[in-house]
Amino acid sequence: MDGIAKKRRRTISVFTALFVILFIFMVLDLTQAFIPLSFEDAFWALFGIGSETDVIIVQRMNLPRVIMAICVGAGLGIAGAVMQGLFRNPMASPYILGLSSGASLGAAIGLTFTVSWLPALVMIPLLAFMTCMGTLFLVYSISQVGGRVPTETLLLSGIAVGSLLSALVSLLTYVAGDQMQGIVYWTMGNLTNARWDNILIVAPLIIAGCIIMMSCSRDLNAMMLGDAHAQDLGVEVKKVRLQLLVASALVTAAAVAFVGVIGFVGLVVPHILRILMGPDNRALLPASLIGGAAFLMMCDYISRVISPNIGILPIGIVTALIGAPYFIYLLRRRRDQVGWD
């Protein structure tokens, strides 16, 4: 009983810390504008209290970016935790199946070949979303062996298709001419252009995907023991795996369609939380959702204050600068210390 109570207290402490970190960096990020605000002014302006200028800066200019960062970070965080549990592989992430490469290809096509009757702000996210989902179904169909979809084959198919799509993105970048800078900048990730109408599309898709993934947390726990054990426990492995893959792809596609490719959120955040909380997905998935939002919120704030002389850094650069060294550190730790048996 003492062990259960201790684990429960640790879980509550982790969730409390995540909420506090998320709230602090959310308010700090709201202070960043052409007229910097104080923490106190930004906090009250969030509730419509203060000068009219402060309220306009916080609610109309900064709040859409902050909400988009929360949605994208939450989606990538929980998708990363699901991928790692699904593949029983600490290297897994939302991009392990080539989903980011598929979205990048769609965006590159939209930036290279314009259509006069369709605005770029609509065409680019639409193509990125379509190619991301198309990549998932392509990888899944290639991976089928005798009516089954072995995990190892799925991973290898994702790596192969992702490499092919990355080569096509590089080809389009090479021939894009004046649009080359736009393609490169999109692949670095960018929250600056977030708008309320974009959020109205992104948020419902991410929320739906997150609900599906969390509803499968018990089945995912069983599947981490192996497909045979999960089937003995009554889990429909093929059905649940497909549900989780589609939900992860839906969340990833919605996230990257409007903000570009942002890496390491779904790779590092679940690792940290697995160390702190253990591998139980019933707690790990919601924690990864909140942790991903807090991590991306922190990275967006850093991207705006790290080097005022050169302007705002693409957020994908910041997540890589933070995530890559930590991931290297994790790889050097003993395997069982990261929660993998």
C-alpha cells in the first residue's frame, strides 16, 4: 500500500509541476510583442483587465500563437508516447512512419506550384494534411504480410518511405527557385502566423485524436507486453494498433499542417515523464499531453528572447537544440532506467 500511495503522490506532483510550468511560460510568452509587457500586465490583460493596448496585444496578437503552441505541443507529446508504447521502442516518435516527410512534401508542392483560385494559406496546410495521411496508409499497406502488420515491418517501411519523401522534398527545394526560402523556412517550424481560423481547424482534430489515444491506454499497456500476451488478455491487437496509428497520424498531420515540422517534442517529453512516472499509459498519456504543451510553450518563449539581434528563431531549431543533446544523454543511460525492459 505504501508503494501505491507513493506512486500516487508522485503522479500528482508531476501533473502539478507540469500545469505550473505550462501556465508560467504561457504568460511569459504572452508578454512578447513589439511593445514588451510585464508578467503582471500580460496576466491581467489575458482576462481583459488593463489598458486597451495591452489587451489587444495579448488577446488578439499573442493568444492565437499561444493556443496553437499548446495544441501542437500536446498533440505531438501524446502521439510520441503512443508511438513509443506501440512499437516498444524508445526511438519511436510521431515521425517514425515518415509522417513529417509526407507533410513536408505536401507543403513543398503547395509552395512550388501555386493555384490562382486557391489561396496559399489554404492550399499549403491542405496539401500537407493530405500527404501526411496518405503516407500513413501507404506505409500501412506496404507493411501488411499475410493479412498481418508486424511492428518491425511497419517501422522499416516508415523509414524507407520517409527517406523517399525527404528526397522528393529536397528535389522540390532545388527546383523551387524563388520559393526555396519558403520551403526551407516551413520545414524549420513556425508559430508566428497562427490565427484563430487555423485553430478552429487544428484544435478539434487534435482533441479528437487525443481522446481516441487515451481511450486505448489500457489496451496499449497490454500490447507493450507483446501481441500474444495482449491477445490472451482479450485485446484486438490489429484493430487497436490501426486505431492508434490513425489517431497519431491525425494529430501529427493537424499539428504540422499549419506550423511546419517541429521535432523532438514527441521524442524527449515522453522519455522524461516515463522516468518520473513509470510506463503506465493511463497516467503517461495525459502527462505527455500536458508536458508536450509546456515544452513547446517554453521553446516558443526561448525562440523570441534568445537572440533579439537576429529576430525570432524558427521554433524547430530551438526544439532540436534542446531535444537532441538530451536525447543523446538518454541513449547513454542504461536501458532499464528509461522504463524499458
